[in-house]
Amino acid sequence: MQGCFDALEKKYLQMVILGVYKNTEDPNSLIESYQFKFVYTPKGPQMHIASDRIPLLKNVTMGGIKSASMGLIRKLFLLMHNLGPLPSDISLTMKLFYYDAVTPPHYQPPGFKEGVAHIIHFEGDPVHVKLAEVSTSFHVFKLRITTEKDRMETLNEQSIFKEQEDNDGPQKKCVPGHAVAKKPKIKETSRKRRR
């Protein structure tokens, strides 16, 4: 894990993927993943937990940010309790991706080795869940989870997301002066199982 901080301090790190996999001989065949992207600004590094970017808001109140952040955590907590369980025989992988323009050709941070494959695939049918989004004047925090379709079967969408709508009202987008945890979007990706 310390290697991530080394790459981050040197401004080489572009993205970290935390992946959960079952087959110890194929750590590129994931059943769940989390992506963290990094952008470097004069004010320091910024982390995005999603690949899409939206315009930043101005005049956001601390109360609005706190409320939206609590809503995001609440949704994540409820989602974790409602997803089907992960298999008991899983392993975790961490993959680092760098900015080619600034990273020395043979750089590897402490504790990491050069990867053998850049292709990551999912076992089964992946489902992408855009769980929540919190926008401030300085950054956008997005949470997106990719998991197997089978784990989503136990998920009761209405019970998880109704609470947030009741608390925030039926707001669909962020407006200046407010930070809102958006309603989640669930997208299925059809993909043939790799054999």
C-alpha cells in the first residue's frame, strides 16, 4: 500500500483498481472492482471515484456537503447489507496505472512488480452501479461499484434508495448552493463468459 503513496507523491499515479477475484491463477478475472482516478492540480492531487466528470459547483454550503456525504455513506451501507455475499474463497488485487508522460519507463513503486496483463475482465455478467455523487466547489466525489449480476439478485432497489429520496426530496441534479447525493443508476453489461 505504501507504494501507492510513493507514486502519488511523485505525481505518477493515474488510477488504482482494487479488484476481487476467485481464481488465484488469474487475478485479472474479477468478480468486483473499485476504481480511483487521480488528477494533479496546483492545489494538490484530487481523487475521482468514477470515470465520468461533471462541472464543479460554486457556492456550495458545508451543510449541503455534509448532508450529501452522509447520504452517500448511508446508501453504501444499505447496498453492502443487501448485496448477495461474496464467495468465501476470494483474493484481492491492486493494480496501479501511471501517466506515461511523467513516469520513468521502468518505475515500480515499493511493494509492487510490473504487471503481465493490462486486460481486466469479469467472470459472469458485470453490473455497474453508480451509487452516489457529491459535488463541492473543489471536487466531485463519485462512487461506482462493479459486481456480478448474481450478487444483485437479492438487492431490493426500492428499500435502499427510497430513504434517500424521502430525505432529499425528488431532486434529480445538483444546483448551486446545494450538494446532493444523486439517485443511483444501475447499468447491466452483456458480456460472454470467458473460458
